[in-house]
Amino acid sequence: MTPLPPTPPAPFCLRCGEPPLSVEIMEEREQLRVNLRGELDIATAPQLRAVTRSLECRGPDLLVDLSALMFLDVRGARALTDLVAKARAAGRTAVLSGASPRATFILRHVSGRS
């Protein structure tokens, strides 16, 4: 029996018909607001890294809103903690807000703050 080739990742969630991860960046007064919606995991973390790479050289502080994030795994949490670390290394404030209790647990575990 010949194994089937791997299925490429779907550009949209098969359950809801939306993209697995939506990243919206809005400029507000003295900060950039990054709104995440959907799933941030091993499949979508590279998308977040690509989108936020352009923010690394921009001046305002960052507010990352996780309130519409439905799923977060360790790879997604690592992408978030890396984003925060790079912003802070550049002398900017970076805040993650709206995380669910489960996402907060994963973020604390990944960042070493148990």
C-alpha cells in the first residue's frame, strides 16, 4: 500500500471557513496594537513572525491583544515571547493582554515564569 502524500495546510479553517490566524496591526497614539485572532501554533507561528518582523524596527511600544486567540501551543507562545523580548531589547515596552488562563499558563511555562 502506497502512503498518501501529506496534505498541505489549508489556507482556511475547515470548521469555520476563516484563516487559521488573523493578525491585525493598528497604530494608536503612542503604540502599535497587534490583534491576534484564531490559532497560534506550530503551523501559524511563522506567519506571526513574518508579519511582526517589520515591527522590530518601528518605534512605538507594542500591545499584543490575545483575547480573540482560540488556541495557543508552545511554538506559538515562543513566537510571542520572542516578539516581546526583541521589543524590550530595543528599549520599547511590549505587553501581552487578554490571554486566557490556558494561554497564560503556556506563556509562563515557555518564558520560565512558573
